[in-house]
Amino acid sequence: MTDPIRLLHFADLHIGMENYGRLDPDTGTSSRVRDFLDRLDEVIDYALDHDVDLVVFAGDAFKTRDPDPTQQREFARRIKRLADVAPTLLLVGNHDLPGMAAKATSVDIFRALDVANVIVGHKPECRVVETKRGPVCLAWMPYPMRNRLLAQDEHRGKSVEELDLALRDTVTNIVRSLAAEADRQAMPRVLAGHFSVSEAKFGSERSVMLGRDVAILKSEIASPVWDYVALGHIHKYQNLSEADGGSGGSGAGELTPTPPHPRSPAIVYSGSLERIDFGEEREPKGFCWVELERGNTRYQFVEVHARRFITLHADARAAAEPTDVVLSKIAEAGEETIDAVVRVIVKLKAEQEASLRERDIEKALAGAYNVAVGKEVEHAARLRLGGAAPETMTPAELVAQYFKNKDYEPAEIERLVEYAARIIADQ
């Protein structure tokens, strides 16, 4: 009896995110960039310690389409560590793609240099990949960009909705073609993809998504042809094959069997490795470790030590000294705030605002990695935000609320939020 093939599945690095960071004088880069690289180091160390056979990185290496050369170098060093021991697929995600089809992706340098054991998934393909524990039929579908998949002449004059439908149909046909090709192989089969699936649960990644997103029906990738479906693009870890269609599954040390043939495979978003903002405060971050066998595949979600994000709420409206209420909340949190990104949200009356001593709050949180103090002040302006404080809202939510207050139609608001997300992501 042969050992199962050991597959590493991770995605959505987004190296270059600098939210809540500070300049690292030793490297000249944001300290938050180091967070993202440290998480990648955790993944690689685990893979090497557990004798990995095959690596699937399911897309979005960097935050922007034109990453900093230092970030490219650090990413390449780490990918080389993996490729030295196992075939490594670098799937192209939406953040890896340039605005023009003729330009190179952010990971094309690996293809140009023909780096040994590195496969750049820049276009759909299905091939047999040899590993030290046996062959794997590996297929992949990179992020479906409209201008790369739809002929302009054929679709000229169509509405946005019609183009979305045409793109979904095109991707569906590609995935079916990959399944038909894989079905001719008797070995274990894996599909890797960077796109949205209809039943997936989004996290805060909507605030950094580039371009208009089109969701593929889950039924199209739930084919028993596949033993495992490794997905990227959505930052929230989830197994779409579970009964509730949501997150869950096993933690480190437990292997969850995927539904055996002829039922559907595990369809898994491994999620991102590091938290981007407070929308991901309670989400576990990590990667998937897969023991791959035809009809008997198991996997586990392995959590990494992502930077903790903590929100402290203090209602000081009835207090004579609002700062004392906040300091009491900080004392209750104790060591939980050490090395964490901490957000303090204080409810105040308008006449209390000037008496809040923010320096004392920051001093009490001296052990935190980053501190932000937000005030929810009772006055009329809050009504325009639906009662919420702007400090607690994501950029996408703020933009949506602004246009809602301007009486824009819901469809128009959605379109403008997508444009705003592209602008924010490029900053």
C-alpha cells in the first residue's frame, strides 16, 4: 500500500498590505509586510517538516499588480525553498494580473526564467505532475478576467449583466473541459482555482477586490472527478462541501475525510494567511494540509499565528471621567492586547469629547502593536451613518453609505463601491 500524496494548499498572501504598520528601519519596509512574510515562513516550515510532495498556491501573491522589488525578492526566496523539494503551482489571481492583457503578471518572472519545479498557472491547463510519492493529475483555472476570455467583437454592445453571464458560461465550459481531461486519469486529481463560488461566504476581502466579480456555480466544480478542489480569492477559510456550506472543518492534528467517490470532493478556500483589517478579527488564518488518495482524500486546516486584532468597546456616556471607563476596559483585557492591533471605540456624549485623554489610553496600551481610538459621539451626524461610527466601518461600507444618503439606486451603489475598491487597492 502506497502512502498518500502530501499536498500543501494555501492562498491570498497579499504581500504589501501595510495597514496598521510602521516603518522597519532595518529593512526600509512596513512592519506589516514582515507579518505577511512571517506567515509564509510558517507555512513553508510546516511543509518541509512534514515532507511535502506537491504545493498549490491558489493565487494573489501581492497586494498590487506592480509589487515592490524587495517584496518580489522576499517572495521568490521563499518559493524557491518549496520548489527545491516539491513541484509548486503558482496560480495567477486577480491581484497578480496587469490591467492590460499583453503585460506580464506579477509572477511571470518564474516562467520567464524557467525556474525548476515551479509551474505558473497563467492560463487554464490540466497536466500530470510527478511527485516523489506518485503522480497527480493537476488542473487549474486562474482568475477569469473578462478582457482575456471574452472576444470584444462577439460581445460588443452587451450590458454588464449579459457580459457577466457570458463570462460565467465561458469559465464553466473551461472547468468542464478540465474535468473531462482529468477523468481519463486513474491517479488522484486536484482542481485549483482562483475565483468566487456561488455559495461561498465573503469576508472583508471585498474592500480590496479588483474588478467586477463573477461567481461560478458550486455544482460545476463538485464533480466526483476531483479528489480535492483547492481555491483562492476569498479570505475566509471554508469547506463548501460541508452540510452548512460554511467554515469549519478540522483544526491542526485532525484530518477530515473528503466525501469519497462518487460523491463530491472537498471544495476548500484555505483563506488568507494574515488579517487585513478588523473585518477579519475573529477569523482563523491558515492553510490546508491534504493527504491525497483517489477516492480517499483527507485534509486538515492548520492555523498560523496571524497578528491578532482586538476591539475594546467602552460606553462612557454616564461617566464623570470617560477616560477612567476606557482604562478599566483595558485592564480587563490584560495581556490579550500585547502585540495586537487594538481598536478602542468609546461612546461619548458631545460634551464629554474634549475630556477624553487619548494619550493616557495609548500609554495604557503601550504593549500593543498598534492603537487606534475611535469616538462614537451622540450628535446628528451619526444618523447619516445609520447610527454607526465611521471608525467601525470598512472603506466599502463608508462608500456605500455615502451614496445611499445621496439616494442612489442600489445597483448603482454596488457599481460605485466596486470602482472605489479598485482605487483603494491600488493605493
